[in-house]
Amino acid sequence: MAEDTRQDKRASFSALTEHSTNGMARTSGKTGASKKLVIKNFKDRPKLAENYTEDTWLKLRDAVGAIQNSTSIKYNLEELYQAVENLCSYKVSPTLYKQLRQVCEDHVRAQIHQFREYPFYLSTTSSRMNRCWQDHCRQTIMIRSIFLFLDRTYVLQNSLLPSIWDTGLELFRTHIVSDSAVQKRTVEGILEQIELERNGETVDRSLLRSLLGMLSDLQVYKDSFEERFLTETNRLYAAEGQRLMQERDVPEYLHHVARRLEEENDRIVSYLDQSTQKPLICCVEKQLLGEHMNAVLQKGLSNLLDENRVTELALLYQLFSKVKAGLPTLLQFWRDYIKSFGGEIVCTPEKDKDMVQDLLDFKDKMDNVVQSCFARNEAFINAMKEAFETFINKRPNKPAELIAKYVDSKLRAGNKEATEEELERILDKIMIIFRFIHGKDVFEAFYKKDLAKRLLVGKSASVDAEKSMLSKLKHECGAAFTSKLEGMFKDMELSKDIMIQFKQYMQNQSEPSNIELTVNILTMGYWPSYTPMEVHLPSEMVKLQEVFKLFYLGKHSGRKLQWQPTLGHAVLKAEFKEGKKELQVSLFQTLVLLMFNEGEEFSMEETRAATGIEEGELRRTLQSLACGKARVLNKNPRGKDVEDGDRFNFNNDFKHKLFRIKINQIQMKETVEEQVSTTERVFQDRQYQIDAAVVRIMKMRKTLSHNLLVSELYNQLKFPVKPGDLKKRIESLIDRDYMERDKEIPNQYHYVA
């Protein structure tokens, strides 16, 4: 039929071209002019043979049946395609569409029996379902390729009609997958395979991918599979979380959680639908982490931080950042750990010796954790600072004192631990700890005292390092904090200039002295206050002191010089059997040793009477000369401590490999009394500062309530103070008539001009 039709068309065309009236017409009468060809529609549409539609459908139905039964098709596919096109051209499309749908529906409906007849095995059901689905897809694609003209014309023009592919999906969904028994077996088979895989067994992932793709294509994935899958996942991981938290330690548990999350992400990539990713991962995170956050942190955070387990800490942070309220919980435990660990360092007096080094090491360790493990999270950095500030001020004053001593140990000559660059780095770290201290005035007092010793005894390791530390303190606390410390350096520089002038002055004297005198002129307000002590100096020294006094006051009239023997030191020339030696000693040691130019042996009482040195200081001096490493005196009876009645004589047999020997100056070491007096001096200064602040505030405000006054004081004072102490100072000022209490409102004060 199709061939005949094509022949008719050709015949009609050739007939038309013969007649100028119907076919060609000349547009110009001129010879050689171009001609225009006009083609008109057929006058009569070719008619189909009588049984063409029925015969063609039978042919098409046979072809569809052959595809569905996987047998060979008798006809040429091109011929079948042309047949469909012919039928569509003659308005048979609606009937053809219905007939095709009916044939497909009958075939799909027949497929359900294979799932009902066989025994109930989940694995075989899954394989059979997959085979059935794959066959159905292949058949639908082939059927559509034959009926493509119908699909692209009639179906496309009718928006209410599903395409041949969509019809195939709809039929499979309606007659096979929507069957409750079949759907239940299929989903249970999939879930069984996933559970086996979760338990470490190997499964056919391509089968799972195909079946889940089928459910997704049929738009039943969410209702039939996902809800049950998430419920089962929830149940599995809830039980697993409870069990493993009991059985495993925290690092092992964290690695297990990370592995589980990796496995579930891999399942999503391999066979699950992308839409399942978020609820699935949330479910795993909630059951393995969210439900056990506090337990994980209580059980393991301290150990991880103590042992510096950087890898596990980074993993912990990474996992907790995925869980709701994970990071805030971790932050709180982290803050508590720092307070607890740091509090132990600060509040254990037995550890005072190593407190500052322990604090520096702890700060370095925590900095490294924040940087390497906690992604430099600003909240964690701030929490660390807050925790350090809290625990370091739990024990008032002591950390400030020990930090000052630690700086002294680093800046003192003889500290060979560090190069200049390392020393600078240590000082920078010290300043970080220093920032956390509230009572910075305690640090200043001890730092000033130690700095004075370093400068006066020439023990400073490096002037550059000293000035670097000073500039750091100035930057941190302001110029007022360092003004006295800077004044100490100025005094030392001025003293050098004065000594150059004094030497020139001495050269012009008629009676030059055989003792070389070096004097440091200290401005009283800059330096720590030293207890004046009257000692009996040799006449040569007294004479030289008077010469210097005359020289200095001649240049600076109106000033008063007060000698401080506790800070003096000297170099003595001594003769022993072994030969001549030079002894580098303190002024007190000098006075004791010079006595042995006058006699062979002296008791402690005699020495005290001759030198005028205070008893405690004298005991320490004699101990350094007779009981230390360089024993230039012999003590009778022998022993480590100096007792009343002990007698001392010059050790003529003294031997030492060095020519100049430095005898340890025990009196320069800080005594308990000295330490207490420094602390008391700080408290005294604080009282003056409180008084000055109260008067300053009241002078400006004239009248103020107690609570407002206390609030203003807390804003102005730079050191920690208790409300009880403030109340005492206010009472003291009322007693001294700087202010008065209101007669009617006792809680209110008035300034007294």
C-alpha cells in the first residue's frame, strides 16, 4: 500500500508539470528569461485501501508482542515506523494510542503472577524484580522507537496524555510496584542488602542501584522506601552508639563515627537517591554524636588534650561542627578544661618554682590546639583568653610576683639558655601571660626590685633586652607604668658621666687614693626603698666617701646623699699560700674579711661589734665566706649554719683554679622578709591609690551614693579590690574629714572642701 501511494504521488506530479494551467507558468515573454515553478496541493487526497487500518494494526501488534516476548520481529522496523506514520496521517492516532496502551497494559498485568507464584525469598524477589524492570524498560524503548511518530505528534499535541515512556512507567507502577505484597518484598530485600553491607559483607551494588533507580523513576521512592530506610537507620545507629560508647575509648569511637559517615556518603554516591543525603547524614550524626556529646567530652576531652592528640582533636572538632549545638558544647568543655588545668598550676604552692614555665608551655599547647585542630575559631580563642584570665587571678599576687622573677632569671647575666632572638620570643610570650594578670602593680614592684639588682650589681645580660622588655611594658600598660623604670636607666647613664668627671677630679687631688671608688647616684623616687643600715667602714673608705660627697654637692647644691651599704660590692686583693688572688665580694663580706688584716681569729659577736652589720645579715655573710664553695674563712666548729659562739679564722690554705673568684653573695638573694615587705609596700600603695581615687571622684561629683561611688572606683582602679577594703578606705577618709555621710540618708556621701 505504501509503495502504491508513493507511485500515485509521482504520477500526479508528472501530470501537473505537463499542463501550464496547473503546473508551470511563464513570468516573462522574453526569450532566455527565468521561469517560476509553482506546485499546488493535490486536488484529491489518495484513499487508503479498505482493510489497511486493521491489517496494519495486526502487523504492529505482532511486532509489539514479539518485543514483549523477546522473539524476533517478522517485519522491517523502518516499514513498521512508516506504517505508524501513515496511520497517523489518516487520523487514526486516537485509536492507535488506545490499542497500544491496552496491549502494553495486558502484558504488564500478566507479569505480576511471577511474583505471586514463587516461594517468598527476599534475594530472589529482588533479582526477579530487577530483571522484570530491566526487560520492561528495554521493551518500552523499542516500542516507542516504532511508535515514535505517534509519540511526537498526537501525544505531544494532547497535553493530558502521557508519553509512551511515561505510560510504560505508569503501567508498571500501577500493576506491579503498587501491589502491596510485591512492594513490601522488594523494599525488604533492598533493606536486607543494605544491612548486610553495613555489617561488613559484600553485596551487589549494581542491583541496589537499579532497584532504587526504579523506585525513583516510578516516583514511589520516598513513600515506599526512604521513610522505612531512615527508620531502620535510626534504630541501627541508636543501638550501635549506645553499645560502642560503653565498649570503646573516645579516639577509637571518633574514628568509627568518621568511618560510618564516609560509608553512608559512599552509599549515596553509589546507589541511594541524592534526596536521601541530608536526612541520612543527619540521622547518623544525631545518633552517633548528638546523643552522646556530653558523654564523649566527659570521657575523652581531658585525655586528648593532656596527651596532645592533635589528629583526634581535629576530628572531634570537625565532627562536632556538623551537629546542632556541637561547637557550643565543645567550647564550654574546652573552657572548663583550661580553667581546671591552669587553676592546678597556679593554686598549687609546691609547683611555684615551675609555675611560669608551666603556664608558658600550657599556653603554647592550647594555642597549637586552636590553630591546628579548631580551625582558628574566634570563639575558641576568646574562650581560651577568658579562661586564662579567670584561673591566673584565682590566686592573687603570686603569679605576678613569679612572672617578674621569671623575667629576672631570663634577663640576668649568665643565662646562656637563649640567643637574642629566642630571648625576644620568650619575652613576647611572657607579655601574653602578663596581660591576663589583674594586679599588675605587684609585678611592677618585684620587677623594679630585680631590675635594680641587675643594674647595680652589673648582672644584666643585655641592655638591648632590658630596653626591649621596658618598651613592651610601656606599650601594654602606658607610660605612667614604666616612668620609674625608665628613670632607673637614666640614673645609671648619668652615674657613668659623673664617674668620668669624678676620676678627673681625683687626678687633680694632692693626695690621690689607692682605692678606686665607683658610685651610682640613685633618685629615691625611682628605685625600690632600701632599709638604711649603719655599718662601720674603714677610715680609708669613709674618707673617700667624704671626698665624693664634697665633689657631688659642689656640682648639685641642695641635694642630699644617703649611702646604701646593702648594695655595695668590692674587689679585694688577698694573699694565700698558693699565691695572690682577687676576691669579688659584697661590701658586708669586704668588712668581715678586712678584719683579718688586724687579727687571726674572731667570734661572731666580735665581728658584729667591729662591723656593725645586723645579726641576720652577718650570719648570712659569714656563712657565704666559711660554708660556701669558696671557703676563704675556716669555721670552728664545722657545720653548714652559723651559730652563736662560732669562731672564724683566715683560711691560708685556700686554693682555687681561678685568679678572680666571685664569692656567692647570699645577702643579695631575696629573703622571706624582703618578699613580705615588697608585697606590703604594694598594698600600701594600693591604699593610697584608692584614697586618691575616692577624693578625685567626690571632688568632681560633690554628692554620691555608696553604690555609685564603688562602681566608679571599680572603673578607675587598675588592680583587683574587695568591696570590704573599699568600705574601710571610705571610712578612713570620713574620719580624716575628706568627706562626710549624709545625716538623713546614711548611704550617701558629701565631699568636704
